[in-house]
Amino acid sequence: MMLQVSGVSSSGGSVPAGSRSPSEPASLAHLMTKHLAAARPRSDAEALRLLRQAFPGAPLAARVAAMAGWSR
């Protein structure tokens, strides 16, 4: 399954910049938060590693936002 949000897909592909909407950066963080909830990492370091693997093209700020919204 390939997820695609904010120009970044979970498989590392990208979407043309013109196809993005203003709300998508928040959607990317939400998608990442859902990924963390499903993966249930045991530490912040593991969570960051999982996000880097699943969303390699995502900016660090999006990963940090996802981790901030993630409740263990």
C-alpha cells in the first residue's frame, strides 16, 4: 500500500508541487501520527527512525510535529 500526502509518499515518491493544497502539511503530520500509533514505537528515537523510513522525503519539521501529536 502506498500513502501519498503533501508531495511525499510512504514509498518515497513525490507528487508535483502544483497538486498540493494549503492544508496538506498538517495532513502529513496527521498521517505520520497515525503511523506512529499503529507502529507503537518504544522510544522517541525509534519513532523518529520509523518516520524517516516510512516518509524519507518529509521535512524534519513534519516529523517533529507528528511526534508532538503522538500520544503513547
